[in-house]
Amino acid sequence: MNKKLVALAVSAIAAGAASAQTANVTLYGIIDTYLASERGSSPTVAANKVSTTGLVSGGISGSRWGLRGSESLGGGLNAFFNLENGFNVDNGSLGQGGLLFGRRAYVGLSGGFGSIQMGRDYSPNFWVMCNSDDSFGGCLNGWSAVANMGGFFANTLRQNNQVYYKTPNMGGLTASLAWALGEVAGTSSGSRTLGGNIEYKNGPLYVGVGFSDQKNAAATASNKQFIVGGSYNFGVAYAGLTYIENKDTAGNKTKPLIGSVTVPFGSARVGLQLAQSKSGSAKAQAFGLLGEYDFSKRTEAYAVYYQCKNKGLVCVADGNTAWSTAGVNGMTASLLGLGVKHKF
């Protein structure tokens, strides 16, 4: 009797393991937080001289946990999904406006035709920004001027109600097209976003271009964004350059240009970023320094200094907070931060 029970138990465990292997589900996450001293100063307005110290979540990477998985359906066809929650380490609250899976939530199919997915996920422009910014501490961190000065219109960083198609990899070349439904009653184009990109990755070289067109609710005007960027790993250093053009529904244009370089030293890295954004004669300028040290493949410590100056355009030194906003002409904002990042 006992032998039969043992055999049944072993069979159940084996069946469960086989099912899990077929489903290929992975639990993963990042916990990242930093101690920040942030300042804003104006030579003419005393009230704009502020100083704040606080603990902030998501420095180099947004804190998150997620589930991703895939299943082989036969004939080269696969199903896949990703559910990713963002949270704030400093107070335990949900990120992305309190959404349960605010970072990513989609399901899709892939095969020889490429891949198609549906749900909430990053836009095609995001991937160009991410890959061209990869030389400054990773993809669009909290201090990256590509995000902070490049700017995202509503629903263009991550897009709700998105249908996303990506071609197969053709010798390093891929293309993507995304349609995010606006779901405005009585119209098919109100608040909808169309976007796409073309990317080339081959060894140390990356080059990408992307566009986005987002209609207002009445479908009478659009927020438009064009981006071109690239990065190259020279071995002794790696560098990135990004140029963006934004045009809002009122016709206002901004043109950010961001360059960065990172030099590795064994388990450590030091990065420099320079940026400028223009709108007519108005501009904002920024520079940043980032140092990273890897204790292991999963844990690192980092230090950052970032500064931006408003010369007619509002800018922020730290996109994770409102403490370092240079909101008036002539104002300078800065950040000094020390943090730890752990992956699991």
C-alpha cells in the first residue's frame, strides 16, 4: 500500500514538473532604491531655492516583479505572455498609478512570421530610446535625459489596448508596428496611437528609427514624435547618441539631443551623459555622472550626480521625483544619489 502511495506521489510530482517545463513560467524581479539629495536654485527667485533629502524607488531600474512564460504549440508556433508589476520600495505602494500590472501585461503568438501580441506594453519608440540610451546605466533610468528631456506624450511610453507586430530577425534587422486603440465612443481614431520602428543590431552596433502619432480624443490633431538613435561598444568604452523631435497638438516643437559614454573597469563602470533640448530660442541643458560597482551578477551599488538648467525650457534632474524640477528660466536643479540594485 505504501509503495503504491509513493508511486502515485512520484507520478504526480513528475507530471507537475513536466507541465511546468512545458509552460516554461519564470518568476523574476528587481529591487532598486537610492538615497537622494535634490536641490533647486534660482539666482532671482528666493522661493525657488529648495533642498530635499529622501529615499526614492527605482534608480537604474524600476522596482518590479513579474511572471513570464511560453508554450510550444507545435509547427514552430509558440504562445507567450508577460505580467509585470511595478512597485515603490520606499513605501511599498504600487507604481504606474496604482495598476496591478502597470509595467507590462500582454499575451501573444510567435513563429516564422515574427510575433504578434495584445495588451499593455512598451511602444516602438521606447525600444529605440532604450537601446540608444543603453550606455548610461541601462535602459532609460530615472536620470536619463532621453526620457526626462526627450519626453513622452501620454500613452506613448507604455500603451494600453495595444496590438503589436514585430517581424522576424533578418540578419540583425527587425521592424515593428503598433496600434493602440483609443476606445473613444463613436470614433475609431479618437485617442488612438500608431507607431513603428526599424532597428538594426549586429555585434557592437545598434541603430534605430521610430515614429509615433497619437490622435486627441476628437481625432482633430495629433501629438507626433520622431526618434533616431544608435549605440556602439568599442570594447574600452561604449557610447550612445539619440535625437528626438516632438510636436504636440498645438504645434509646439521640442528637439532634444542626448549623448553618453560609459567606460568599464572590471566590475565597475563610469558613465557621462550630456544633453540639450531646444524649442525655438528656448533651451534646457543637462549633464550627469554615474558610477556602478557589481558585487555579483545580481547585486550592484551605484552613485549618481545629475544637473539640468532651465534656459527657457522646464527640465528635471531626476525623473522619479518632483523635487529636482527647474521650473523657471535661469533655475538649476540637481541630484546626488547613492543606491543599491538587486535582481532575482
